[in-house]
Amino acid sequence: MLVLQDVTIASEEKEILNNVNLEFGPGIHFIVGPNGAGKSTLAHAVMSNPSYKTEGGISFDNQDLTELATWERAQLGIFLSFQNPTPIEGLSNFRLIKEALAMGSTSSIMDKLSGFRGLARDLNLPEGWDKKELNVQASGGEKKKNELIQLSMLDPQVAILDEPDSGLDVDAINDLIEQLQQFAAEDKTIIIISHYEKLLKSFVPTTVTVVANGTTHQTTDITTVDRVLADGFKDFA
Ligand code: ADP
Ligand code: MG
């Protein structure tokens, strides 16, 4: 269970969210909210992005995360796919996976590479995708597909997906939905930030969180999704 207790998140200039109290257990969770409300900020704070100053309690399976670096949180099994994946020159798509899996993995490099290539092929990514530099001169959809490969290969306990649908073609959206359904069946925790109706309608969420007006409102009332899709966020003013 990922728990945020009375969390406040600020950038250098301003407070972005306060009074954040959230619990994410196994299952699918949605996070929605107007543009600029702080959804991505929340996701980054969970991973300890140093751009933000975060106060309050964050724990995972009763382990205090607040003093842990990003990589330590990742090692505990928490994964974030970025809304806007960052290009890193000189680091290939496969190298990232290889390094991330280096600790604690028993499969050989060749098995990992063939697994990677299989996933890239299934997602119709160009030949040689494993050698391409991470998010360098990649289209929006290709970057998102790459994050899907990372998700699949790293196999986290908690996946936070920040607008995973943006830029994906229909086939890739279907792959994404299938993969998330499989994750949910394995009792993992999946947190989806999205407003894309097809994606939201593909799951029955355990909780829905609305981020608005500088704070978060989490509910198990799943009709919130329909209300938001139909009427927007005016009820949360
Ligand atoms: P959302 O994902 O809900 O659209 P964001 O979390 O990206 O919103 O942004 C929330 C607000 O915080 C916006 O006003 C944004 O400009 C601001 N913000 C986000 N990150 C930073 C940062 N690193 N420094 C300064 N302001 C930021
Ligand atoms: Mg965002």
C-alpha cells in the first residue's frame, strides 16, 4: 500500500498541493483534474523529484520513503512513466533497462535483449530500437511505447502512469490496456493519470482522485469518473 499522509508539495516559487491524503492499494486507481492542477507534480513527488520540496509522510508497505532517493524508491518497486519523457543522449533504450535490471535479476543479458526486441516488435517500433538513444528524436507515441516496454520489463509493484495514452495509436492503446489488465490481475497497484475516455472506461477503478484547487480528493465512488467526463471539474471548485 502506497500511503501519502498530510503531504505538501512546493516548487521553488510556490506551493502546488497541500493536505494530500491518499492511499493506493492493489488495483487500478485514476487521478484526474484540470490542466495545471498538480497531477504530474504529485507523481513526481512520490518519486522524489528534486525539483519539488515535499513535506509530510509517504510510505510504501509501511516503509517510510521520505528519506529515500529516487533510485531507492524505484528499487522498492515503484515506477513512474513520464508525461513528457526526457531525452538522454548517449544512453540507449536497452542500456537503460539493462542497468535497471542489473541488480536482483537472474535472466541473462541475451534473454533480456530478446525480450526487449520482442516487445519493441509487438509495438511496431522501428528495427534497431534497442540501440536508439533514449527519447532522442522520437515521436510522442514512440516515447510512450518505450515507457510501455520499460513497464513490462521492470515489472514494478506500483506503476504510476502520467498520461500514458497521449500520442499512442489505437493498436498501442489496446496493448496498454491489455498490459494494465494483466498487472491488475497480478494484484499490483496501478495509478493512471488520464482523461482519455477509452482508457478510463476499460477499467473499474478501486479509487478515483480528483486533483483541484491545490489539494486532492480521493473517493471510492467510481461514478466520479462519469461525472468528470460529462461535466468537467466545476463540482470540485
Ligand atoms: P498537471 O499535471 O495537473 O497538468 P502540473 O503538476 O504539471 O499539472 O503543474 C501544476 C502547477 O505547478 C502548474 O501551475 C505548473 O506550472 C507548476 N509547476 C509544476 N512543476 C513546476 C516546477 N518544477 N517549478 C515551478 N512550477 C511548477
Ligand atoms: Mg501533467
